[in-house]
Amino acid sequence: MTLPEQSTRLGIFFIIVGMLAISANDMLIKQLSGDYPLHQMVFVRSSVGIIFSIAILHLEGGWHLLRTRRVLLHCLRGTAVILANLTYFAALAVMPLADATAMFFVAPLFITVLSIPILGEIVGLRRLGAVVVGFAGVLVMLRPGFGSQQESVPILVLLLPVLAAFFYAIFQIMTRLLGPESKASAMAVYVQAMFIVVSLSFYVLAGDGRYAQNTENEVLVFLLRAWAWPTPADWPYFLFLGFLAAMIGYALSQAYRLANAATIAPFEYTGMPMAIFWGWIVFGTLPDIWVWAGVLLISLSGLYVFLRERAQNRAITREALVRR
């Protein structure tokens, strides 16, 4: 197995692990959203998550890995993922898990398109076409229920997952830029630290819930509700959120460090069937045949991109051997 092919496979493995962790994280955030504000969940999650991230940092080499000459880029990367989380979880508080996840999956399309001008990656028409097919699968999933969503959810809220996808794409593009000089564990620590700073700032400004008292908007209430001490039954969920936060930060950073962004991006669609699973098991909602058709399109497009990338790596390797 050639080195590029091995890196691609590892990148795909880590992105699938990351998607599994994200789907469980989203389910828990939605389940807890009726009792706790978003910034409190983010604070507890990141405070626990940074402990796991620091442990991984020491396994990869120690504190010196945090040294960097690109502090601004790390800050911009952290800001992008914070905005992605803020907009996505705000929508998740009032939208079904599968619907919000489906709309968020314009992210791989954004990543693939942005990787061309920013990273200079070459994306052939076939792979770009496969990503478009995957995006068409998302549209197939949304089409049957889109009218009912418009009636129950404001259009601006419906657009929040799409905005989150754009910020998330920027986050992963910056991950690729930082990859050659920063370990995945170091990038995870930076992100968790920024989450802690931002969530504490929210607490100082709105932690007493004074801004949520005069509004009935579910999104604003979720963002501005007063902090509440978790019940004994909820503490295990908060601790597990922290573990998931560390896993997400490390797995996603590794995936986009190791492999081409345009190749990795379509495999984020694997999060869709995971969201369907949690929606069914936890919230009692089961998608119809249109959603399953969309999932099939998405899965086939991701598989095609992987096979196409492997074929290209082999062709490049053979060409290099011939030149020698």
C-alpha cells in the first residue's frame, strides 16, 4: 500500500469515527436543550474534553506541541468552529435531528469547492460530480417534508444549518492549512480552550438569564437561558459530552491532516444515517422512503469518491515508477 493511499484510508477512518461521535453529541445536546442553555453545555463539555485532549497531547509528544507561529490562524479556526456550533445547535433546539443534519450536509460540498481556490487541490469533474450527487441525496431527503417545515419553523431558522455548514467548511479548510506543522491533539486543545473562553463570556453577559425573560423565541431561549446546576441523572450525559468533544476534535483534525479535503468531505455524509438512527431510538421519529433514497445516493457518492481517489493514487505511483 502506498503512503498516499494509506493516509487516505486513515483519513476516512478518522472522519467516520468523528461522524459517529458528532451524531451522539448532537443527540445529547438536543435531549438536554429543554433544561440547560447552550453555553453551559459547551462549557461543561469543553472543560471535560480538554482534559482528554491534553492526555492525547502528552501521548503525541507533550506540551511543546502547542508552540506555533500561526496563532492567528488557530484563532480563526477556533472562531469558525464556534460559529458553526452556535448556528447548528440553535437550529437543533427547534428542528428534528434528521432534518437539521440533512441541511447541514451541504458542508462537504462547501469543503470541496473551497479546497480548490484556498488549498489548490485538484478536483476532477467525476469526483465533483459525485459530491453533487451526494448533495442531491440531501435534497431528496428534504423535498417531501420541506413544506411542513416552513409552516412550523421560520425560514431563517431553516437556514441556520446551512450557515453552520459554511463555517464548518472554513474550519476544516484551516485544519488542512495547519496540518503540516500542528498535531491533531494540539489543534483539539486550542479549540477546546476557545470554547471555554467563549462560553464563560456568555455566562458573564447572560448567565443569569435576564435576556431570555422577555422572549418566547425557542432559539433565543436556548441561547440565553439561565445556567442551572445539572441534576444527578444528567451528570453522566455531561461527562460523556466531554469525552465526545475530545474525540470529535482529535478525529476531525486527524482526518483533514492526513488526506485530501475533497476526498474526505463526502464521507461526512455517513453522519446522516447515524442521525436517523438516534432520531428513531431516542426521539421516536423514523424517516420515510424518500430519506432512505437520499441516504443511498449519499453513500454511493462517498464510495465512488474513495474508489476514484485510490485509482488515481495507483496511477500516480505507477507513473513515478516508470520515470525512475
